[in-house]
Amino acid sequence: MVWFSSLGLRVDGSHNMSLMAWVAEKARNDLLWNGKQKPPREIIFSAEEWLAAYRSWHQPRKAATVRTPLKWSKPSEGWVKSNFDGAWHEASRRGGVGVVCCNSNGEFLGALSGGWDAVSSPLHAELVAARRAVLFIQDHFVDRCRIIFEGDSSLTLATMKNHGDDTSFLGSLINDIKTFIKDISQKNFNLIRREANNVAHRLARAVIGCQQEVMCFEETPNFIADVLFEDASIVNHMIILLHGVEFWAQLEQTVEVLLESL
């Protein structure tokens, strides 16, 4: 180690020291048996290169991370989840609104879809969607206990939670949302990524060119049924597609068949 230090080189750790000693011994044998002599610094630099190469090939490998696709999740018992989204078409200055509500069993409760004129920006479309989501809940589901408003626009959700008056260009719309939402006593707000908001997004995109608003309840619209199927478990979608008596009748028949086969 003193010899290495005399060359102005720093050796840390037992692995480094062992390699340096092995290199020094190899250089000595080359001199004795092959007549080859290397300057001390060249010996040490060669050892450092070998050590760096060894480390680069033998570093612990990090476990490969697999990104799990994000999915819509059911609300907790006693809660209703209202997913909303806004879509915007810049050329026509039109927007689309999508709202879908489900209960804690993942059952479809209702949906709203409509187009709007004179929408100035994506944020404007999201705020219109938020306003319609709040009014849709008030008109049809306010007696369903607790409500979760879920969307993929962080600014819109932050606006819904803020209690102060807004004096911006969209202030009248924002203040409407805040006024209406006060009447919902138990509420939460949840920010999600677009992948987990597919149903509301599809509802919003589908009606940008429409001039009217459409609502539906209990019966799942065909053009969002596949997305709902992906969002919830098989059992929950059996409940959605086979409401009430039909579901239990089929379940009883299935149990009878299973019992007969035993």
C-alpha cells in the first residue's frame, strides 16, 4: 500500500488492494520469466482499467419494473363515484362533456354526454364537465350518501376544492361550480390519470359535434359497455349486465348444474 501511495495513487477496499497485489505479482513474473518490464504507473493504470471493467460487468442488476396499466377502481362502501371529463376541438371551438356514475359494487348508475358551443380551451371544457357532473349528482344521486368526484385535470379539481371567489376569465363558471357543490355535504375529490378515466373520456369525445345532451340510467349504453367491462371485475359486470332477478336466476341455475355434476 505504501508503494502505491508513493506513486500518488489511492487504493481503497480489500478488493482493490487484492487486484493491485495480483497485478504487481504478474508484472514481477513477466520480468523474471519473460524479460518484460513495465513502469510502475503503467502497471497500476492497467489494474485500474481491469477493475473498472470488472465492476461495469458485475454490478447488481436492478429488477425490471413493469408498469401496470392503470384502471378505474370502485369507491368504498357507501360512496358513489362520479367520473367526468371534457374534450375540446380547437378548429370548431366546440367542447364535449362526459359524466358517468357508479356505486361501490361497480354497478353503472347513470351517465351524461353532451356537446357545447363557444368553448375556448381544454380547461374551459373540463370546467364545463365539472359543472355538469355536480348538477347531475344533485339532480339524480344526491340521496346516495357520499360522492367522489374523479377526473384527470388537476387544475379543475383544485378549483372545485377552493372556496374563494374567482375573478378570472372563467370566473363565473368556476363560481357556479363552487356554489352548487356546497349543497353536497359529504364529498371527496380524486385525481387520476387518463387511462383510468376512459368511460368519461369516450362520452366526451363522442358528442363534440352534437347539439344536445343525452342522459341514461341503469342500462349501460352500448358504446361504453366494453370500457366498463375492462374497468371492473367479471362479477361486477355480471351484476351490471344481469340486473336483479335475472342475475340471481342465472346464478341459481349455475349452482344447480354444478351440484348435479358432483
